[in-house]
Amino acid sequence: MKQDIYLYDIIANSGLMEQNKLDKILIHFRLFNEWSSMMNLTGLNDLKDICESLYLDSIISSSKIASLFPDVKRVHDVGSGAGFPCLILPLFYPDSIKFFLYESRRKRANFLKTAIREMGLINVNVIQERVTKSMFVSDMVTSRAALPLQNWIELGSTLVSSGGYVVAYSNTDSDNRIENVTPVLELSKIFDYELQKGGKKRTVRVFKKI
């Protein structure tokens, strides 16, 4: 219960979530803790790190993405893992926007399906498959930590239609190094933020397919 209160306070203090959405995140948090006792959902063990680096980070980035790109219709996430930030992003979009989460590992796919059901996310679906080039066409594709940043940008460029977006999350200075970008993409937006004042820094780049 103390864990729930700690997470609640962090999210509430961000000022980015309405109460009904915050309640859905607390449902995910409860499931995340339950399933983590049976399988490895994250490499993080410290409560502060989990609440800030997973939940708060997902909330800040998702809020920004949804405000900058409100008109997408289909969003695909690759290597969805435990649902960060792909189960948070739908909370900032209307139910008419469809989300497709690709996770090839059976146990993690089962976790995602359970979380979607318990959170009441009626517009989110899980596909237990490994994504390959040009496997589908989307308005926006996202992925966090499933691939090195450079590799993700190259793969993502094959998964979006002309005018679509490839979202690239990065955590550290080394993550931020991009040697070259495929010529079919142009940088649309880039934003930096801190998880807490004076805390860890994050960068999100959004590329648009020409």
C-alpha cells in the first residue's frame, strides 16, 4: 500500500493526469508488482527508480507526444515488454485511436493482455509476433529499448506510411548518438525533459516519413 501511495504522489505532483487515468496506472502498478514476483519484467528493483524511470517517464513523454500529434489513427509499438510507455500512451488519446502492441515473448504478451483487460483499455490489442521490415503500415510507430536507437529508426522507417511518425526514446548521452538517418525520414520534433527537478534526463525524437 505504501508503494501505491508513493507512486500516486509522484504522478499527482506532475499535474499531467486526471484521477480516472491515474487509477488505471495504479491498476497496472499492482499487476506489475504481482507478476514481477513470478517473472522478470524489468531490471529495476528500487521503488524510486521504478516509479520515476518507468511510470513518470512514460507519463511525461506520452503527454507530450499526444499533445504534439493528436491526429494519428493507428499506433503500433514494437517490443512492448511490460507496457512502458505503450500502455500509458493510450490514456492520452481518445478510444477511437487504435493501438497495436507487438511482443514476441509469450509471458510478457500474457502480462500485457491481462493489464489491458484490467485497465479497461478497449482500443489496445496485443500481437504475439516478432516485427520485421515492412510488416505493417502505421500512422505512428514507437519502441523503447527493444533495439539500439539507430536500428530502431531504420526499422521504424519501413513500418509507417508517408507522413507517418517514428518515435525514438533515449535515456543517456550514448543513446542519443545517431550516425545517420535514413533519407526517407526527417526530424519533426525533439524534446528533452527531466524526470524530477535536477534528476535524470530524457530525450524523445519524432521523425516524419517523407
